[in-house]
Amino acid sequence: MRQLGDLDCKGKRVLIRADLNVPLNENLEITDDNRIKQFLPTLQAVLEKGGRAILMSHLGEPSGADSAFSLKPVARRLSELLGTDVALASDCVGAEVSKLASDLKDGQVLLLENLRFHSGEKKNDPEFASQLAKLGDVFVSDAFATAHRNHASMVGVPKLFKEKSAGLLMQKELDYYYKALEKPKKPLCVVIGGSKVSSKLTALINLSSKADKLIIGGAMANTFLAAQGLQMGRSLYEPELAGKALELLGTLARRDCKVYLPVDVVVAPNLNSKGLGRAVPVQEIPADTMALDIGPATSLLFKEALHTAETIVWNGPMGAYENEDFARGTHDMCESIANTHALTVVGGGDTDAAIHHMQLAHKFSFISTAGGAFLALLEGNSLPGIKALE
């Protein structure tokens, strides 16, 4: 796979698939521009190389052309950050868009309207991909967060280009994945949280052959605890996966991979409880309560497990951190990982949000912009958007 530095952009229309899918509030104002800022180095590099940048992205899940999902706020923010005008096309294909693209001068930027206004994007429609591809002379993919999607802009378009490369963010994402999971400095400690084992079982099985230590928190830990015979009260867990959980624990034990599960949890009557949370040992969860966070003893246990790691990969919160009563475990994990000397790589929107809330992003080696694509790599899957660049 070629890198951006290998690409001749001088005087050429450079069609760039970016991930500008930023959150908007009810006033259609951007509430977090991190993805735009992460993409900027690629855009600036293309412009410095004399390229004419044509950007394409999706935003949200519109059903047809819906002004609430327009990329207009993105064009405005890009203009501010670049210090130069970013024109927004009224569509992403069609005669008017083709003219705007052909009229671009060196160093100018055109942003196409939301790709998902057309059903052909998600369907990977060959005709839609062909219309997009005709807008550029060379292609750059910098949308790692959607690299697991078999969509037209990710797969159909790059296949129509001879001159193509990964963008700087895409390359950075892949480089850190390689450092963390393909050739990690040992010991490798993987921290997995979130709500369901079912959503991450494949990842856990794949990681069982790589990790030296595996820390399991969040509601998914409940399934492993229940599988070992503990009473979980009204906690969220997946009894149908108890057999798989025990099988995985056996595999890890045979591999001499140390598994860390909660020894205490914060319980409360329900997810929306305020001021009712209390820590109890996992053997003493009351029948009328739910386990909603890891407890202080578990935070200490996990901190000690992380202390000797040389590489740490983290995906998923330790509890229902959206309720501040059950956020302590996730915040403790943020601080524990931030204070290690290890290479630290984080993926997943919830985990990312927690780290930024704690204002500790600067203490992590790399925070991926992706959720689903990061998880797909943890599962050992190849990504369609990456294969299309090869």
C-alpha cells in the first residue's frame, strides 16, 4: 500500500475520502471537531504538494437528502482551521459538481455534500462509485473509522484508481495497530470493557493468542462472573454465553495468559439511580441490585496489573460511566493507563470520550478515531477499505 509521500499531487485533482462525521447539536453546531483536526495534516500535505483537494465524507444516517445532515457546518469549520475558503458543493455527483471539480485551481479545496444522501454509497453501487471517481485524478483514503464498511467511497472508488494511497491519519492508525498488536513490546496487556460479551467475543478469542494479560471490566465482566457460579442479582449479563466464557478462560489459562476480573463492584437498584451506589464484593451482590461499575478494590487490582505492561490496548469503559455515580471505575482506568510507561493505544468512542472528559488525551500514545474499524482489527479481520488500497 502506497503512502501519501509517494503520490504526485502537483496540479492534480486529489479525491480524498475523509471521515468528517462529527457530532452536531440541535442548532446544527459542531460539538466536537476532533475528527476534522485529525484529518487536517493530510489535507495540508496535499495542498502543499500543489494538489487540488476534493473532499468526500458522510455525516450521520440520513434517509435521502436531509438538510439536518448537511456538511455545511463542516465546511465552515474547515475554512476556519485552514485559514482559506472551503467551498461546499450542493451534491456529491452530477454535472454541477463535475464543473466545480474541473474548475479547481492548485491549493483550492472543494467539499462534496454528504455521500449518504445517495443510497448508492451504502450499496457500493458501481455507477455511483464511477461518478465519484471521475471527479479526481488520484485518490487518497484517510477515513480509517469507516474502513470496515463495504461502501462505494471506501471500496468501489479506490478500485477505479491506479494512483492511490493512504492518508496520514490512516497510515498512523495502521502503524499503531501494528506496534500494539502485531509486533508489541511484551508484556502486552489488553483491557476490554463495554456492555456485551457477544459484541466482543471474536475479539477476545483473537486476543487470547496475543495478550499476556487480559483485563475484563464493564457489564461484559458480569457474564464471566456468572459463568463461574456467582449470583449477579439483576445485573446485565448473557447467560447463553456462559459456556463460551468458561471455554475462553480455560484457553487463556493454558496459554499462561493472566485474566483479571472484578473482585468488587458498585451496585444500585437501576442504571438511573442517584446517590444509591455502593461497593460490594462480587460474591455478595444483592438480588435486587445491578452491578454498574467496578469497585475500588478492582481499580487497585487493575492498576497493579497494568504497572508492568510494556504495551496496553484499551477498548470499552469499565461501567455505566454516562451516569457520574458509576464513572469512577472508568476514570480510575484512564488515570492508571495514563500513568504507565507503556505504549498505550485506545479505540472506541466511549473510551475516547472518557479520556477527553478527564483531559488526559495527551498522556496516551495514540487514541484511534475509530470504533467499529478498531474492533474489527481486534477481531483479526481485514478491512475492506484497506484492501481496496493495496
